[in-house]
Amino acid sequence: MWPYPKVLAHRGAGTLAPENTMAAMRYGWEHGFAAVEFDVMLSKDQRPVVIHDEEFGRTVAGSGKVSGHDADFIMQQDAGAWFSADYKGEPVPDYASVVNFCRSRGIWMNVEIKPAQGYERETGLVVAAETLQLFADLSPVDKQHLPLFSSFSRAALLAAHEVAPHIPRALLVREAGPDWKLHLQEVGACALHIRHDCLTRDLAAQVKDAGYGLFCYTVNSPERASELLSWGVDAFCTDRIDLIPADF
């Protein structure tokens, strides 16, 4: 049900480096993490870039939207100064750069397809197509080394399936409503990814009994991580890679 690592560094290095940057990927790797989660969104010119927020203003200064600018412009923006002066000038990376870095070091990837509003299907198609190219050397049955797509958007996951049906998919939810199993079946998901404080022991048992992997976000205390694992949770991501080691 879950052939992947148990503990993932959230957005590269959690809260210890500027999220979704190459600096974060390096930091997580240097601190023992060989599994990472990060976000991918489309630029105006249809290129996948690694960034979480649809609008500038938090990790990238200024105003505007990712979908309103070409990738070359976005990748020139400073995504590190907001975190600390030590990271001033750290750029927004493109998807290929992060994948190539991770692959060269044996880092497994949970790629969250994070479409801007109105670009759900388009984002799924483009991210899946580029992923096929970046992993063209791997066999379709090599699921342990292929990435896992996850998304809150079922439309994005369905589009990704059209292009790359052999790359596994997981459905992201905040809370699991009564139709959670139908939604997993709709997108052909292998796992449910759920906010950890919206998971109950009973729901965890239901998901596992139904034959799905179960992943939680974002778990930042060892005590909570231990509790979730005792419920049968397969894996989780964390912002506190200083408190929860990769071999937890």
C-alpha cells in the first residue's frame, strides 16, 4: 500500500530554510532526508515552477500571480530574503532543476500538483508530461523510484493520469467527507493524504481496511507522529526536521 519513505521533509526543509527552493532541498538532504514534498505550479508560458502560493507577497516580494508571469521572470525573483538575510537572492527554481537535484542524490519525491485557480486540468497535463520526460529512463513498474503525484484538485489528478497513468496518484484533502472512498476511486488514487488534526483513529482504520496508503500533513511533534503511526498511518511530512529525524 505504501512502498515509500515514512518521513518527508515538507517543501524541502520545513521551517529551517526558505520553502520550495534549491537551498531547502540541499538543507534537507544535508540533514539526512532522502524524501521530500514540494509544490509545482504553472507559469504564464506553461512551465512548471516550484512555488506554493498562487500570488506573490509572502515568499516572493511584490504583487501579481504566478500564472500571470513567464517562468524566466518568476525564476529571477528572490524567494529567500523573506526567510533570512542569509538566503537573500535565492531564486524560485523550475521543476526540472528540483527533480534533477533529487534524482542525482536518490531523494524520493512527493510532487504536489498545485494549480492556480482555473488551470487545474492544464497543470495536471503539463506536470505529468514533463515528469515523463524527466523519468523516461525508469520502468513504469518501478514505483519505488517514480515520484508520487498528490493534489487537492481531482481534475488535475485525472489530467495527470491521462498523460502518465503509471505514475501513482494520491488525493489531498483537509477533511475526509463521507465520499472519500468514491473520490479516491474516481482519480485512481493509491493513497489518501489528509491534514493530521482532521484524522481520527476510526477513519485511519477505515482507510487502511479499504486498501489505501495513508499520509498526514504537517506533523511537527514527535509525540503526535508516534500517535499517528500507532493508528496505522504510513507516512507524514514535517516542518521540524530538527525534531523528527528521517529514520523516526
